[in-house]
Amino acid sequence: MRAAAGITSRAHPLLLAYLLHRLSGLALALFLPLHFWVLALAMTDPVQLDGFLHLTEAGVVKLAEFGLVFLLAVHMFGGLRLMAMEWLPWSPSQKTLAAGAAALSFLIALLFFLKAI
């Protein structure tokens, strides 16, 4: 990772944004095979799909969905932040934009969670 001008500390908020973006991408990549397996159940075993869908009514699954939507939003806004870093000149306001992206990601996930419960 090439450090932008003025970033010298490993505790810098943009490094944390970088790590969160990488970890959310990894978590989403690990989730995809499970998602495709459940989609395949719709064509191969509808009874097992119905059982799985009944399981999704549990509170812990709804909490996991909140986490998944949060990771998706964090990854999307983190990718937008990275594109802005590549195409726009660096400025100190990028820390604010990174914090805003994390806050907006949490808000989106929270709204999804409140609708689910």
C-alpha cells in the first residue's frame, strides 16, 4: 500500500478505512458461496429451501443480516472512497469523508435491520 502524502502513522483513520474495506470484501467473498447454494435450493429442493427460509425468521439471523448489509455498504462506500483517492487530489478532508462513509453505512444497515424486525 502506497501511503499518501502526510500519512505516517499506522493508527491513521484512512489506514483503518483501508483495513475495513479489505475485511468487508473478504467477508462478502466468503458469504457468496452460501448465497449461491441457497439460490440453487430454489431449483433443486424447494422443501429444503422452505426450511431454510423458516430459519431466517430467527433473531440471530436478522442480526447477521444487519452485519451483512453493513459490510456491503462499507465495502461500497470504501470503494467509492478509493476511486476518489485515485482520481481526485488528496486533501485532509478525506478523513472526514471516510468517517462519513462509515456512518452512512451504519445508517443504511440500521434502517435495514429496523425494517426486518
